[in-house]
Amino acid sequence: MEFTARKNSTIVDELGEYLVPNSNTSPVIVAGRGAEVEDDEGRRYVDLEGGPGVVSVGHCHPRVVDAVRQQAGRLMQSPGRNHSAITLTLARRIVDALNSDIRRVFFANSGAEAADGAIKVALKHALASGKQGFGLLAFEHGFHGRLSLPLSLTGMAARKKGFGPYTSFPGVVHVPTPYCYRCPFGKEPSSCGLRCADAVEDALKTRVPGEAAVFLAEPILGVGGIIVPPDGYWERVRAICARHKILLAHDEVFTGFGRTGRMFAHQHWGTKPDLVTFAKAIGGGLPLGGFATTDAVVSPLEDGDHFTTFGGNNQVGIAAAHAVLDVLRDEALPQRAGAVGERWIEALKTLARRYDFVGDVRGRGLMIGIELVEDRKSKQPAANLAKAVQQGLRDRGVLVSITGVHGCVLRITPPLVIEDSQIDRSLDALEATFAAVRRGRPS
């Protein structure tokens, strides 16, 4: 079926009613290349969302497109119970990128399925290990997907509103997030002493039903507002988990495959997780995810305990993933993300000093958050201001998303191939938008 471009309003008005309620909005995007997309009226935008976080190697990278075309003409879906050479080699490449004791990979279709499967394996391991109780630790402000178990683990109440017991998986305990800008203990970083890490051990004594089986956590929180833990946090939490024989599972769905300047974000701190979930960037725009773990964790799993129709059998997605890893390696995109992101964050901090409603600029690599507040003294979240900035940027040809529990963080997660000129264009658009919204605010 050939797609015929029509005006934004026509598409939204005529076709929008066929979707379940959602937060999608105009413009209607019909094409993309690199870090730029085009709408059905021919207007181009710098894409600071990237999927979000999906098209790390850029929209329609030629090598990914070529891999998809070739594989689609060879074999699209493996029969289901037969080995696939490209699936096996992809598993090995992911294990090599993790560079740890992790040796086993299961391919799924999304980050939510990856989280669900990882917890399933962790719980069976806990039973085989003789654990008394099956507590599941997760972050306040954390996000792990919209299936029942991942949504139960998600520490954002707004995502669960109206779903009752669907989001109340037994044994889930949320621990404070290392959110230094809004410290849950009212501390300043200089005097905190990593109280947020010690709170994990406190939870084991007071709130976990029996023993804890696993702690599932994003090494850097994405949907929660680009929250970067302070130095020393993960090392202390890793030690707590080891002391209590709790599996540490890192959700690298958003942070994985080069976004933060390393192949996986937990590698910034040198922690050795027992499980890692992944999705988004690995498929290059196609649905693909999964989890990876150690021989010891997966050893209690029996044949047929876990399976999915697609995942590793989706040969087009697997082929795309190989191309993604090739591009990340050959174009040194993780290293580039680290260097470019550092310069971009400094430029944003310089810009922020001129505007009192910018409370914080933070991030690692090309995973950047700008938290907007009513003023720096009160730190009152400015959700409406964030929406106004988002609209102003859109009008100036830049697409950005809003995230965080308070709905006031601009999330910058562009393709890792974004060009310097596109970053400059984004900075100019941001400065013009900040200036415009400041003029429109009451004095």
C-alpha cells in the first residue's frame, strides 16, 4: 500500500479516532535521516527525542536499512524451534560488550518484556537458592514498562492511575532514588554521605516481605527525569546486594548501547550486575529487546520455562541489531556521545545561568535533562512552563520530550550521530524559546 502524505490536521482528525487514547500530537512525521525528521508538509526538525532513545545510530542509517532489506529477502522469521546463526552470534556480541560474568541472553520484543522476563528468572533463582520470601526492590521515580509486573516495579504513581491490582504485584518495595537535586532526605550532596544508598539496607530491615530476591534499577533514570546517581552510590548498593545475596539487575533499556558514553551505563561505575535488560537502540528502529544474565542465575531455568514467538526468531530485527553494533563500533559512537554530550551539557549550563527558571542541567553522554522550576529558590516544578518550552522548540524546528514525575524535565536523547550544526541549531532554538517564555511570564 502506497502512503500518500496529507496535511497534519486531516490525518489527525480523520485517523486519530481509530487509536486508543494516547499522548501523540502533531507534527505527523513521514521521513527521517540521521538526527533530522520531516513532516508531511515538508518541514524539517532536529530530533532530540530519537524514538525516544531508539534510533541511536540515526534514522534510516544506510547500513541498517541494507541489513533489513537483505534479511527480509532471505528469512524473516525462524520456524521457532530451530537455531539461527545470526541470533547466536548476536548473543555472543552482546555478552562481549557487557564484558563481565554474564554469559546467557534471551531475546524479547520490548523493554517491558525484558524486565518481566528478568524478574521471572530472578524469582526462580531465588527459590532454587532457598530464599525465604521474594521481595522485589525498585526505585521511586524508576520506570520499567507498562506490563503488569514492570508497571508494579515502576515508581511513578501517575503511570498506574486507575489500574488497581493490575499494578500491585506482591513483594514490590520502592526505595528512595538518588535524586540529588530533590534529595528525599533534604540533604546537600556535600553532607549526604550517600544516605540514599543506605536506605536500601533500611528497606531490607523494615519493608521487604521476607528476603529480597532482586533489585531492578536503571543505572541512570530516563523516564524518571534523567537522574544520575552520585559517585559512590552504585558501588555501595552493589556491596549491599552482595552481602544479602540479592541479585542486582540493571535496566539498560534506555541507557544501553552507547547513549551515556559507554556501551552500558553501569560501566561508568564498574559494577557487575547479575542481570541486564536491554531494548530500544539495539533494534535500530525495529522492535527488539531482551535480558542477559550469568550461568548461575539461569541454571534453575528448565526447557520451556520462558519463550516468545518473535524475539530471537525475528530475523529481520536480529539482522538490524548486528548492523547497529557494527555502526556503533565503526563510527565510535559511544565515545563520540561521551565527548559531544560533555560539551553540550556545559553549553546548556552556561545558557541556564541566564534564566532563573532553569533549576538543573544534568546527564551523561547524550542523555541530558533540563529541569524547569518556577524559581531556583523554591524549586517548585514548572510543568506548564516545560510544555510552553516544548511547543516553542517545536515551532522553531526542534523536537524534545518532557519527562519526570513532576513533568518538568526536558529530555534530550538524540541520535548519537547528531551533527555539531544540529546541536548549535538546537541551542539557538532553546535560547530563543527561553527568552520568549521569560517575556511572557508575570514579573
